[in-house]
Amino acid sequence: MIKTQLNPPLVFVETGRKPSKYLLNNLRIHGELFPDRKIVLIVSAQSKNDVNNPDIEVISEESLPESSTLNKFQSLNKQWLGLQKNYWNNTTKRFFILNRYMQSQNIEKLIHLESDCILIDDNEIKNEFNKDNWGLRYPKQHTQYGCASLLLINKADVFDSFLTYVLENWERGEITDMGLLGEFVDLKTGADYLPSADLLNSASKSIYDAVSIGRYFLGSDARNCRLPFSGRGLKDNAAGALKILSPKIVLSTENKLIYQDTYIPDLELKSIHIHSKRIPSQYRSLVKMIIKDSNSRNSRFWTLGAFDKLVFLERFISLIYRRVFINKSRDFRFR
């Protein structure tokens, strides 16, 4: 029998690698923001003791029940043309891990966040979980992509249908989890988008960030940039993406973060996807950073972004390694 849930847990998944410093900071912020909500981190067994936070329930992936759907996913032989095979496989595998966790806890409702995404306010989400007319919700990135930076699961059967859809389509070309999330909404089987991207209108009151807001103001991942800086001011010009004209983030008199642009009303920022991984350990510091980066948008060097010393160190050590061990390479990662 499924348990009745008044406050679905926040669940993070970080398997296959040691939990990063920005994730640990992120967990501290969520513990600060939501002291009454259960927060769970699922990791690989060898990393279970790497998280020293009494407010977080740490579970090893290996301790979860066996899953036939996960086994089916891992048996698929997807052929990739690009170089990010492991990334896309792992980011899609997390859905099957979430399913195993739900089965182990006998629940059907939860909130999943990626390691670099922050849920700022959950009042609206609380109301949504009281409704029975939806199964999955997540932000829209553009016409073809959904984004599980924030994933709300309200009905286990709809989530199961999504996992079946993944299994049926994973070997199709270069499709990723984002493309499958976008297609699944179009099937009208219980999945829908949160207020985001081009779904905003004059009646909108809030916005959930797929990636556009965090990347524009706080920068992109420096690993994706030619120089080790988290380049800011990036816009997604794909059809259906969030239109960015003259944006700003301000703090209201009620201490709420408000997203502003010229063509829409002021919107309460409910979540932010920090693609640059620049996540401090306290919410107050995060707010200061967001407001500062927003106010300095007209600075001459603003688009260059913040210098990422850890990415610089990764590249420098990799260079030395290649010079010492000719024709050999190694992936050094410090965050």
C-alpha cells in the first residue's frame, strides 16, 4: 500500500563519482531553506561516508531493491557519435534510480533536483501536490527539450510510463533525456511543464529555471568555455526558449527573488539552475551573489564571467600530465 505523503522528500542522485563540493553546499542550502522537509542523497556505496551532514539522509545506490527496468536500460546498446556518452547515460540512469528509491520507500511523490539546481521556494509546489490532475512536472527549456533540473513526481504510474518511454526510445539516434522529456509532455499522458520558457504570459506569477536564467546571470560551466571563466550573458535562441531582452533579478520587500524583463510581469523566481556550479554554502550568500551579478550586468568584463580556479587547475595538471606521459591523457576533476 502506498504511503500517504504530506511533504514529499527532496531527492538528489549523485552516483558514479564522489559528491562534489558544490553539491554539498547545495544540500546545506536546502537544509536551511526547508528544515521540515526530508532531504535524501543517493550515492555510490564507496561515497556514502563522504557526506558529513546530519540533516541529510544518505543512501547507497547498491542498497536499493533490484530493478528490472534499470537492468533493461543498462543492457541497451546505444551508439553515440558525440563524446559525452557517459554523461548522458548517467543523467538518464538517475530516473531509474529514483524509481528504485520510490519502490523501497513505498511512495509515489517526490521532488528531484539536479546537483546544481536550487529550489528557492516550495509554497506553490505544496499546493500542486494537493491536486490529482497531473503526474510529472518539470521546466521547459525550449520547444524540443524538457529539463529535469527540477522534477516533480506526483503519480508513480505516470513516472513508470515515462521510464517505459525511455526504454522504447533510448537507442534512437542521438536522443537524450532532455529530448525524451520534451516528447513525453507532447504525448499528453500526465506530464506537463512548470511555468518557464515561452509559457509565460501576462497572468504568470512565478518562473522555474530550466537553465536560461542561471546561465545568463551566473554563467556557464567553465569546462565548456575556451578560457576557464564561467561566461555570462548567454542566451538560448532556440524556438520556445525563454526570451531574454533586458532581464534583472531584484529582492522584494518580502525578501523574495523577483525575475524581471520588459515583456512580462514581475515573476517570483522559484528555482534556479546554476550551470556554473558557483554555489556557496549559505542561502544568504547565494542571494547576494545573484543580486550582485544582476546589478553588474553592464560592466565591461561581465560577460567574461567569474574565474574558475578549479577548472584552471584541472587543465594545467592535464597539460603537465600529457607533456610528461606523451600521448596519454587523464581526466582530472576537482569539483
